[in-house]
Amino acid sequence: MTDHILPATDTSTDNNSKQINNDNRAGLNTEPKIAIIGGGLTGLFTATLLERAFLKQQTKSTVNSLAPQITIFEKSRSVGRLATRYRTDSKTNKNWQWAFGAQFFTVKTSSFQQFIAPWLNSELLQPWCAQVVSLTPANVHIQDAQAQDANSPNIERKEQWDTTHARYISTPKMTSWGRVLADNLQHTTIKFKTRVAPINKVQMDSVQDNKAIKTELFDETGSSLGWFDWIICTAPNGQAVELMADSGFTEQAKITEPQMLACYTLMLGWDNLEQLPKTLSNDIQSAWDVAYVNASILDRIFIEHQKPAHDDLLPSVTIHARNDWSEEHVDDDIETVKAQLLAAAQQALNWHNDHAPSQIDCHRWRYAATVIDVKNRSTNEALGILIDTQHQWIASGDWCGQGNIESCYQVAKETVKVLCAS
Ligand SMILES: Cc1cc2nc3c(=O)[nH]c(=O)nc-3n(C[C@H](O)[C@H](O)[C@H](O)COP(=O)(O)OP(=O)(O)OC[C@H]3O[C@@H](n4cnc5c(N)ncnc54)[C@H](O)[C@@H]3O)c2cc1C
């Protein structure tokens, strides 16, 4: 493996730069080609950090190294899949909005804090100082308007998120950050609606004479997507395992180590604030933004229109079901699930028919929460990215970390370090 992608940024010396230049003269003078499968946040962070590593090297070095050619293949029509929002306005003309995947993210390392700083300054990212409560539904069915008070849930203040241990959101939409990350990429092409087909052994061409290891990727119609020096797969592990199944990926067995649990999301919309059930109205003393639900198939309730820079929305509420319940019902009919979640939401939020939501949607996430299998591991530390140096393939994604947005950044950093050192 002598085809250097990028020099090590933190440890690079002039010798490193010369090494790259020599390799180029030896017949490898084409720009390194890197394919990233998946345009979620892991893919976008990886491309961003790769480009930054290249720029850093350019400013340090006296010789011009070739800019990497990065291609992100994304099977859907937009970036940032799990950190996304659901909208109905094209169908209903109503401005409801639900961050139906990730609601917020945490920043626990100084490196990630530094990374997000420019977008915090521009207020694209904002801390969400939510008032958090614990909500226990009354265990009675709603019969009529008089019975309402008896059916009120028990709401207790839990905490208020603050700017010290902040939870951040992207504004005005959860997708805004992904879009900006994508727009800022200089050496990266994003190919939407392109599903990469499973990699098989014959696609890899290890041309030893040239000392180059390259892999050809194909889409699902069998058309070539090109040859690449490195393949970075950021698909969820349930999909990564299929993509790599016949490839001879040396780390294949580890892909399924983290278990991914499902999550159903219920999205509710009301036509105006007056229509909201009392439990949700923010003029009562116990006004809240986020509720952790007890004794229910529901896990958490998020009030979207109370988030920073979301006040132009019609009342919109996102509810995540419990992961264990969602996993148990993952193959159930979606309409049945929706009805069960709606009944649980009505019980938790205690609305009478006059205050029923006018918009109700339900989404099934098959791969939502990462569970680290401590039985198979000596520690409960995250798996880390899976590297096959023989083929120059990496399997990455939030599931290699703790299954959250901060993990996407950590695994992107790990990936760039490997490529820089190769
Ligand atoms: C319900 C829910 C709630 C969550 N809540 C939080 C939270 O509160 N805080 C937090 O930090 N995180 C939360 N998360 C997790 C967070 O959303 C994820 O960690 C993050 O978005 C994962 O990004 P990713 O790029 O690793 O994966 P993904 O977003 O899944 O991106 C992978 C991409 O690969 C694409 N792909 C797959 N196969 C192929 C193929 N063959 N060819 C081309 N493209 C392909 C997919 O279309 C997808 O866009 C939540 C997730 C869910 C589902």
C-alpha cells in the first residue's frame, strides 16, 4: 500500500511530503480517489475533515500534493438521513415540522466543540435550553370532558438543559447543518439517488505492478461508479453487513457486534395554539419542552415549536416510542402501530376530542439506537471504525461509536487519521 491518500496532518514532515511526490512520479500521479458510501452526518463529517487535512498539508508543504477526489454516494435524494425533519407542507400547506430522527446533539469533547464553533457563531447551531419534565400518564381512559382533570398526567420538573452541558439543535431545521456541510465541500462530489451495490471480490483489482490497490464500485443496475483507492462505508450496520457480505472484508464478523434497535416516531400537528391540549400549552405553570414518559410505550415527547428559531411553526410535537417496544413491533403493520402510539399519546397528553391533533404521522426507523454488546466485548467501549488495510476499505458510522451525532464526528476523525497515515 504505497499510494498515499493524504499525508499525516498532525505528524507530517517535509519527508512525508516528498514521499508522496516521489510516489506520484513513480506512476501514481493521479489524485487519490475516495468513495464514501452514505451522505449522513458521518459521510459529511468525513469528507469535511479529509478536505481540511488536505488544505492543512497544502499550507504546510512546499510541494503541491494532489487534492483528493472524494465522491459521496447517497441512495436517497438528500443528505443527513437520520438527522432529518419530516414535513407535510407540500401536501397540506401547513407549516408543521418534526425533527423525527435526532432531536438534538451533545458535545462532550473539546475537539467537537472546536469543530462546531463556526456554526455556533453564525447561529446555525444553537443551544436548546429545554425545560425537561418527567411525565406519568394517568392510568384511566378518557371518557368525556368532565373526566379530564382526573386524567391529567403527573408532571414533575426534572432539569433545565443549560449552556454548560448544552444540547444543540440545527436551525431553522435539523437538516440545515447537513446542507451547509455539503455546500462547503470543495473537492467532493455528492451523487444522490445512487445506491451502491454490494461489493464482491472481483471488483477489487490489486495491481501489484503499480503497487496500487483499487476497488471498482457499481450501482444496483450494474453500471460502474468508478475505481477508488479507498472505500469508506458509512451505512447503518444492518446495511453495511449486506454491502460487504461477499467482499472478503477482513472485519466482516465485527460489523454485527453492535445491535441496532428500532424506533417508531409519532408526529402530531395542531392548527393553532388554542387547539393544543392543556398539558402541552406553555402558559401553565409547569410549561415544559421535553418530557421523559414513565409507564408507557412512549419514551420521550419533544415540543418542536418551542425550540429556538422555530417559533414560526404551527404547533408540532414529536414523540419517540421506547426502543424495546419498537423492536418488538418492528414488522407490525404501520397503521396498527400508529393507532397504538396515538392512544398512548392521548393518554399521556390527556386530550379530549376538541383538542385532538389535526395532523398525525408515524415513521418506522429500523436502525435507530446502538446497543454495545458487552457480552462479546471485554469493555463496554465503542467498537471503533473497522479497517481492512489489505483492501483499503473502512466500515464506519455512528454504530462504531455510541450511536449519536457526536460519534459521527469521532469516527470521521478516526477515518481521516487512518487515511493520513496510509
Ligand atoms: C429516532 C432517532 C432519534 C435519535 N436521537 C438522537 C439524539 O437525540 N441525539 C443524537 O446525537 N443522535 C440521535 N440519533 C442518532 C443520530 O441521528 C445518528 O447518530 C446520526 O444521524 C447517524 O448518522 P450516520 O451518517 O452515521 O448514519 P445515517 O444518517 O444512517 O447515514 C447513512 C447513509 O447511508 C446511506 N446508504 C446506506 N446504504 C447505502 C448504499 N448502498 N448506497 C448509498 N447510500 C447508502 C443512507 O441512505 C444514509 O443516508 C437518533 C436517531 C434516531 C433514528
